[in-house]
Amino acid sequence: MGSNSSRISDLPKNEYLKKLSGTESVSENDPFWNQLLSFSFPAPTSSTELKLLEEATISVCKSLVENNPRTGNLAALIKVFLSRTKELKLSAECQNHLFIWQTHNALFIICCLLKIFICEMSEEELQLHFTYEEKSPGSYSSDSEDLLEELLCCLMQLITDIPLLDITYEISVEAISTMVVFLSCQLFHKEVLRQSISHKYLMRGPCLPYTSKLVKTLLYNFIRQEKPPPPGSHVFPQQSDGGGLLYGLASGVATGLWTVFTLGGVGSKAAASTELPSPLANQSLLLLLVLANLTDAPDTPNPYRQAIMSFKNTQDSSSFPSSIPHAFQINFNSLYTALCEQQTSDQATLLLYTLLHQNSNVRTYMLARTDMENLVLPILEILYHVEERNSHHVYMALIILLILTEDDGFNRSIHEVILKNITWYSERVLTEISLGSLLILVVIRTIQYNMTRTRDKYLHTNCLAALANMSAQFRSLHQYAAQRIISLFSLLSKKHNKVLEQATQSLRGSLSSDDVPLPDYAQDLNVIEEVIRMMLEIINSCLTNSLHHNPNLVYALLYKRDLFEQFRTHPSFEDIMQNIDLVITFFSSRLLQAGAELSVERVLEIIKQGIVALPKDRLKKFPELKFKYVEEEQPEEFFIPYVWSLVYNSAVGLYWNPQDIQLFTMDSN
């Protein structure tokens, strides 16, 4: 690779890279590898830096693609790496910086090459490059080792077994990134891959025993959020005279790919500003999501999903059933804390959804927490800032709320948690409000945003389902929350009248013209009436089950009583309107008896007295409103593109040319 390759433009002419990619075979025992692997430079992180690096080395990589079937140099490089990893744990314990540094560099080169190979060729062609043994030109040994599988197992072992120290941090990140690259063939297919060579390796054979250990390690990496070591603590520090340990140890040896080569300059502030607090946690979470969303093999369920579905709390002393494979235990308190703190990212929200939906142990634990506000508030903030979030993130946050509201204990407890000064809620100053009332406000705001912007029926349905699940447990609703419930109904009522008027005018127009196609107002009317009925059911559920706890809702009903008049005799609503009409009539009568010019306080006092006086048997009982989240058929068609879009946008140190991506379009992220 040559000494002093300080410019990107020098890389295609670098003698060591040219030898690696050339027509001459290099033995795995050749001193060349020590020379190749003795480079030091700040690892590129931003997409701009990585794009420059890829463009500069593409000619070298293409030469290797062409020549490797004859030279086997890629296999030799991998064998050098594999032999080094056998001593990596001991090297970490002995603080052997040089050995770990060179092993990291070998893996970095392998990862860069692997990414281009996967982009350029099919998995079958890729496998041939990895199974090559040095024979006569163009021949392949039938009993040759499968280096692809061996490398994958080695990476899993490295991730799970090497202790995390300052000197091993970067190689741990690189190992995880290389596993992500291994699975990245999905990016270059429009359809979801249901059978692939990389899937086969991960789901059976020597990789399978690492399943639970790998999932556990990746989860703990996410939990711990370990920051990278300070500069100079893991790479050889430079002395003030420009020499340093690197040159002392490797004097006379070309120091590799980029001796003084940097991307954006040493200590580039632009690069530093985009750094994640914990690249290791970020990469670990992305790999975990990729593994969890691999499709099942025809005869084998995804073992990584099985591990995620079944792990238990370290405090749980019960034994695992023999029918549950890949089981392990993890500290649920630490996991809960990390999930609460990290909800600003899509991937952390997707992990929370995955655990709540698929792992009953996690769901039971979370619902039993007495500090649920720490989890719910970040989710509400995602929904509140809906304009700034992508649609998938909003959707995941909403489904999390729907899953939580399936539990009656949750629906009761959120009204007992009193919050002070919610600074991010800007429509109104909320000096004191229950978590339940805040949840109602945010969900209603999401519905109203959806009505005016995205108009996604599925989003509407899930918002209303969450409110419906909570409605029987509404307690001491904040006056503003009660007002917003009725305001939403008012908005729906106006929309209903507008669509009804348009339908009537359209019908009149159709009588005079047979040629003009008419909008389908009947369908629009049907949708809006479904939503109106659900809102009436939510109000009715609250009045029937918890009237005595909600004087503010009765007040809001009475204040806007005229809104409900048109729906009393409507065939779609007259049954559900009975209780609402009874409550309005009963309390209106009591207010009329109390006289005119009543203050707000006096009205509320009369309402509270009336609640006690109203016979409960006069309110007709309806079936309890309960909606359960059910994942759609073939959920992988949604989740796999979503996960890979997160990898594409969020992975540290990985770059793919957007023109090569087939799985999703750039504007869908």
C-alpha cells in the first residue's frame, strides 16, 4: 500500500493494493501481509468520506474481482485474519496493541472488499471466491473449506468472546459492521429474500450455537451505550516529532494503506459533529434488527427471532421449558432504562415494538413498572413532533401505545401519574396533567394532523383503537383533554356535513349529465361515518363506565350539546346516542333549574352533584370496547425494507451507492 499515501488519488496507484488485486498469488505466510496491514488513519464515518474512499478504490476492487479466481488472494487475506483471531483474546488481555491493530486493519479491508463483491455479483459467484484453494488456474477443489461460513462464525465468536476494552472497541464495531455487510445482499433485490446463502449459514451449522450469545451481546451493547475510547488510546499515538510507537515497531516496513492519509483532515470538526455517542451500540442494534427480521427458512424458524421472543429477566429463577431453544437471561431493569433513554431513534423504537409485541416476558415486566411515564413520554413526544418524523417511526410509536392500552392495569395507572410542566407541548401551558390525559391529547392531535395532511385510514384506525381501549378507564380527565375530545367530534361533524353536501350536489348534477364521471362521495361518507361512530362509542364508554370520575367531560358535552343533535335520529348512530342524549338531557335540566349566569365553578359543582343523583341503571350497557393489535399477513414485506432503510441511513462506516439500491427508493425513507 506504500508509505505516505496521503491523498485519495494515490490509492489506485498504491503498490501494496495493486499487489493484492493483481495477477500474482500471495501466500498467507508472506511478509507482505504485515506490510499491508500496518496502516493507521481515522476511520471514515460520514457518507461523503466513505463515498470518496469507495470511488478511489473501486478500480483496485474490480481488479481483485477479476483476478481473485486465479490468485486466491482474498482467501489468503481471510486466512491471515482467521489465524490472527485465534490469538485475539490473549492479545487483548496482554494489551498487545500492534497485534490487535493489524487484525482490525485486516477486517476493515475484508469488509470494504466484501461490500463491493456483494454489490457486483450473485451470492453463488461470491461463494466461489471464498471457497477457492490454490490449484491450477480456474479449478476449484470439491473438498475446499468454505471460508465464507468460517469467517461468519469467526465474526460471531469475536463479537461475543472478545472483552470490550479501549484497544478492542474498534475491532468489535468492525466485526458487527462486517456481519451487516454479509447480509446486505437484500439491498440489491426488490423482493424480500426468503432463501439465501448467508441466511443458511446463520440458521444452521457451526454458526447456530452462537445464536443466543450473539443476541445477548448485541442487546447488552445497546444497553451499555459504551462510548468510543478517546483518540490515541486505541491507535498508536504520534509523538511530537512525528515519529511514534507505530514507526518504532514497524521501522523499515511500509506502514500501509494510509500512513498519514486522513479524510477531511486530522481532527476534522465536521466529521466529529456527526459522530454518534456510541457507534458500538448503534451498529449492534442495527445488526440485531436485521437478524430478528430474517425470514424463516422452509424447514427452520429464524433462531434469532426465537431468542428475542423468549429471553427472560435475570431476576426470574424459573427454568426454561425444553421446547424453547436459544433462551438466555438479561437484566430487564437495565434494558428498560436504555429503551426509555434512546427513543429518539427509529431503531430503538422498532426494538421496543419488537420486544413488546413478541416477548411476553418483557411486556409483562414493563406493564408492571411503576414509572411507565419514563417510557410513555418519549413515545408521546415522537407522535407530538409528527411533522419531523418519518411515517414509519410514527407508525411504530402508535402501535406501541396500542399494545400498551390493551392492558387495563396500564389504562388505570396512567391516570394516577401526575406530570408537571410538559415543556414540549406548545399548544397550551400544561402546568399539571395526568399521563392519561396527556396521552389522549397527543393521540387526538395525531388524528387531527392525519385528517388534514396524510389522510391515512390505518393511522386513524389505530389512534381511535388506542382511545377506545382506554375509554372505560378514563379518570379525572383534564379539562383541556375533555375539550379536545369534543373538539375532535366537532371537526368530524363538520367534515361529515361537508361530504354530505358534496354528495347531494353531485347527485343533482348526475341527473342532468350522464357523461361526467362522479367522485365516490358515498365511500368518503362511509369512512367518515365509521370514524364518527367510533368517537361516539368512546364517549359513550366513558360515560357508562366512569361518569362519576369525569365531570370535565360532562361539562364539555353540555357546552357543545348542539353538535350531537343531528345524530340523535341518524340510523347509523341512534343506538349509541341513547346514553349521550340521556346525559345531556339530564344535566341540562339540572342546570336550567339552577338558573342563568352560572360560573364555571358552579356548573361543575352542579354536574358533580348530578353524577351522584343519576341512577346508573338508566345508562344502557354496551359491549366493552377492546381492540388488539394484530400484525398484518407477511409483515416482512413492511419490516425488512424498513430495517434496511435504517441501516442505509444510520450505520456507521458503511456506504452504499443509492443508485445500486433496489429494495426501497430513497424518498420512501
